Amino acid sequence: MEYFLGLATGLVLGVGLTLAAVKFKSLFKNSEVKQLREEVRSLKRRIEEKDRHVARMLSETEKLVQGLSRVKHSPPSQLQ
């Protein structure tokens, strides 16, 4: 009987200490996870801004190319 009582007590203490250790560890881990999530959010926002900038520059370049192709293909003016 004492053997089973000791086994049960050890099991309860083992589980309790394990859960306490996990909770204690998660307190410090959450702050790091929180910082990493904020950093990821910030990086995603910067990537979106850069994508918008690249798209705007690409559209402006396409407009310039169209304008230059019109100038190049138009017949020369008769200034003589």
C-alpha cells in the first residue's frame, strides 16, 4: 500500500512540477515570440511598401517607353 501511495505521490509531483516548469518557461518565451511577431509584421509591411514602389516605377517606365516609341515611329517633321 505504501508503495502505491508513494508512486501516486511521485506521479502527481512529477506532473505538477513539469507543468509549472512549462508555464515558467513560457513566460520568458512569449516575450521573444512577441518581438519576433512584431518584427515579421514590420518586415511584411516594408515589403508591401517596396512592392508598391516597384510597381509605380514600372508603370512610369512603361509610359516613358511608350512615349519614346511614338516619337521614334512618327514621321520626321518637314522643317526644311
